[in-house]
Amino acid sequence: MKGEKKFSASGRIISGCRKIVSRPELAAALLICLSSCGGTTLRKEPSSEPDQYHADRDIAMTVASIADAIRVGEPLDTAEYNFEGVMTDGAGRPLYADLRGAPGIWDVDVLSDSKAVMRNVDLGDLLPDDLKSYLASSLELSDDDIVDALRLEEGDEELEMIEYDMRGCRLRIETRKGMSASGIEAPLMRLTISD
């Protein structure tokens, strides 16, 4: 038959004018091409997502540690508990970002042998209700543990306070409105753990 092509075992055309490249030859050509295009090192493309910040100072665990010391009558040690830095949730994420976008700073200060205060230092995107829910959940506090609650609004001043009985000590959470020099409002929180 006219135009019929016969192939050899290697994939080459025996009769006719076209040559078909065999699979081993194709694999070798591909390997040569890939090795000449940058070798075997893989380059990581720049990510458009910001780096994730992680810290290990969980606020609920810090409150629980202070509360445990107070319950057993151990004097609070400033060397152990005084701290200024990033406090986190249970997953290691900062509780808030300040107005510059940096992880928000907290100050933990032992005031006496049986009283410590924690407060956010900077204004930022702190969510007081979320923090209170996280603390209540982590510390196994319920509405039955609330011994006092207060909400005051006088002009520009606002104060919200809730106090829990933690079976041997108290946790008082206060939230006030703060104002930056540029007029941005954000919450300032103060947690007091005492006997």
C-alpha cells in the first residue's frame, strides 16, 4: 500500500521520510533540558501572606498559675511572674495587634504576695468579649462563678467590670475605653488576680 509506514521495535520509521523519537530518547532529552534549567534546587516563591507570629505565654495559663499559687498560700514571686511582652491565646497567636500592626504587649505585675495585675500596654484591636470568653472557657468559669458585675457610662468614660470566684481566689476583669493621640478608640483591659 502506498503511504504505509513500517516501524522498528525502537519506534523508528523504516520506510518513509519521518523519524519518530523513541521514549528513551525523549526521556534523556527532557532530563538534559531540566538539568540545564537551574538544576535540582527548588526556590520558594515569595508569599503574599505575612509571617505568622507565635509566642508561648498563654494568658489563661498565666492566670491559672498565679491563681494556683494564691490558693495554696505561696507568696507571688516578682522574679517568676513579672513580665512585659506578648500574651497569646491557646494557639500561640497574640491577643491583639497594636496600632502599628505589631503583636500587642501585656504587662504582668505582682503587687503583693497575693495580688497580681495584667494589662494591655498599647491600644489595638483587642476584643474584650472574646478574651473574657476564652478565659472563662479555659479556666472553667461559668455564670455561677460571677460574684460581681458592673457597667458604668458617664460622658466619654466607660467601665465594664466582671469578677469571678475561682474557688480560693478572685479574678476581676475591667475594660475601659482608651483613646490614641489621633483619636482612635480601643479597649484597655486590666485583669486582677487576688485572694
